[in-house]
Amino acid sequence: MLSFSPSQVSSVAIAPRSLCQNEIECSKIANHSCHHCPKSLCLEHLNEHNTRNVIRAEVLSQELTDLMEIVSSLTTEKASENTHNKLDAWKNQMFDTIENMYKSRLDEINYLETELNQRGDILKEYLQSKISSIGTQLLQIQNIGEISEKELSSIEYDRNQLTQFFESIQCELHINANNIVLKDLINVYNLFSCKSTSPHRTPIKSYRTISVQSMKKFASSKENESILWLDNERKLHYIDRRFQTRILAAPQTLITSAIMLSEHHKRINNDDIVDIKWCSFLELFLVLLPRSLFSFDQKTNQFQEISVSRYKNYPFRCISCFNSTLIYISYCTLGTYIELWKYSYGHENDIYMNECIKRWDCLTNDKNEWISHMNTNSNSTIGLLICRGSSIYKRFELRDENLYLLTIIQLENDYVDAFFPFQHNYWFIKSSSGKYYMYSVDKSTFYVSAFDFPFGVQEFGINSIVIGIEQEKLILSDI
């Protein structure tokens, strides 16, 4: 038999029970916890709150259905029709003199239409998949009956992100007619862009494959939508914006002897190309050899040697164009030697390396370290890959324009093997173990890359990247 002391009985009798915490004061006892607020509510107000969520879920479901219908109606027919009308008007004005060119450009438009439709279909499929996924999540919580604020907010956020993404899409086929040299009178090209809302910057799907042979490295021009790539036989190949390829007469040096650099470097020849970079300020490709520096002008299809004095006769290793007046050059020797050169250029894009304004004889204060890779991004940040002797050790550093250390980017139980800048705040990273990442400078965070890039990745045009997927293949993808 149970018994209570007087004090216990009194305590039980007067213990207050929580009241309903509805927005409007309610004196009823709260027996339930609301998933919407969450608050302690009576049964009446719990049902009222749950009804709100049911209605909200129904509205969200209808909005997703409407968005799916809009995405499903995405088409390039009007853009193609307008382009053909402009082309026909131009043809009627210039028919007698440019009939052959008209036919050539018409074929090109047909090809671009197919590609634009393909890219539109890829984007449509991508958006439909995302919308369906969100709809499935919504249906699942609707079926359960208890719908939480957190779950709905997450779905609303994803819906808003997709809506913003869709509204940013440009899917057009452009045509420009210019009164210039006959062969340049008219150009056709696709304008396809969208604003990514994903922090991972994931490629949607590749839309073009470019065949290459025994590719060793490549560089691309974002502004001119062209690619310069090097094969294993030291031949350079140029791909223009119409994706026509030509083999270039590679620059030759007067010195043909080989160089044995040190124990940790392989034997290289003076006509080996050690680095290729696009310089957007000059609109030229820079081609670096151990003892020489050349520029390649795609407009004239010509190489030009740039006179530059090497420090202590050391061979060059890396080059990077920093801005409209400065270029960094590193040397292939122990001690992390880097020079900052001031340059200028004439009316015919003749480049003059005026003076070496600064030199770092041993940047890291470790004479066993050397620089294997160097690049800059649009945020004026310099990336350096530091190696130590012949060991597997590698260190990826970000530095400012004065080469003051900003941060060291380290992988867990792995080393950075190569890196590639993307826009002003991202770096694509390949690890020594063959893993691939994207690093966000703003968030100091690694993301696992959605694609592999064993031979590099470069920006291309407004919204695309070139991915070196293998020695025989480059692919283009919107991102």
C-alpha cells in the first residue's frame, strides 16, 4: 500500500501544469508538442497548427508543379527562328558576293542549333530531376502527416534556389554581322549562360568532346574561347572558337643541348615546353621553355620570342601573368627562386620585359625546397606548389602579390599534386593519390569534385570549363 507524507500530498496537489503556448493566449493545458513552432499546445491548437502546414505543403506542391511546367516549356525554337530571319535579311543584302560564305555559316548554325538544343535538353533534364527529387521529399513528409518547420524550410530553400537558377538561364543563338573583311563579315555563336546557386560548382553535363592525341598539358582562353595544347612529341596544337584545330610550328631555340637540373629533376632539353599560360591582359598565350620565353598570337598565328635575362643561368620553371604590367617567373632549382618582372607591349603586341623589380632568392627559407607549379587567379592570389628535394612531400600555398603567405591548403593524409584556379575564389585540386577536390577560399572548405580532371581544368567562355579527362580527350561542360 502506497502512502504519502502531508508535504508530499500538498506538493502534488499544487504542482502547476504548463498552459497552451498558442500565439493567442489559451488557458487550456498543453499536452502536445507542435512540430511547426515547436511549442507546447493543447489538442485544439495543435490541430490548427498542423492544418497550416498541410495548406502550406499543398501550396508548395502546386508551386513545384508550376515550375516543372515552365521548365518543360524551355525551348530554343524562337532563338533559332530569329537567327534565321536575321541571316536571311543579311543574305538578301549581300547575296551576290557572299553566297558561298552564307552556305558555310548556315551549316554552322545548324550545328550550333543542335548543340544548343542538346545543352537546353541537358539543363531541362537536370532541373526536372531536381524538381522531382524535391517533390518526392515533400510527398514523403505529406504522407507521414506530421510536417516539421525544418523540413518545409529546407524544401522551400531548395525550391527557391532552383527558381533563381532557372530565371538566370540564357539560351540563345546569336549572330553578328560586321562590315569588315569578307571572311569576317558574319559570325554565329551560342550564348548560353546561367548563374549557379550551388556552392560546389558542379558541372551539369558535358556538351562537347574534343579529340586530342597524346596530350601532355593545355591552356585555354576564357575570353577568346580557344585552346592551346601540347602533345608528348613537343608539338603545339591550337583550337579556335569554331573548334578547328591546326598544328603550330613550335618555337625553336638556338641552344639544343640538354640540361641535368638536379637529382630530383629529370633531364630536359632546351626546346621542352615547361609551362603554357593564357594572359588575358595581353590576349596572348605565353609559352615558357627552360631558357626562353615566347608569346603566341592567335590572330597572326605567330610566335614571338620575348627577351628576358635569366638569374644565374638557372632554367625557367613556371610563369604566371599577374596583371596588365607584372609577370611572375620561377626557376627550376633548389631554393624557391621567383622573380617579378614589369612588362609593356607595343602597338603590334610586341612584349618587352622592362626590368626585374623584385627577386626572392629563397622564398621559404629552405634550400631543399623548389616550386613545381605556379598560378594566379582573378582575385590577385598566387598559388604555389612547393616540393622538398626528391621526397613525395608537397605543399600548396596561397600568397599575395608581395608573396606574403596567406594560407597553406593541406589535405588529410595526402598531398596536393596539381591545382587550377577557377574564378576569383575557388581552386580545383588534384591529390597525389588521384582524388579530386574544389577548395573555396571564402569558406576555407574542401568539396569533393563531381568530376575527375587528371590533365587539368580551365575556364572557357562565359559559363563553361574545359576538362582534361584523358590524353585523348578534352570535354566542355557548363558549370
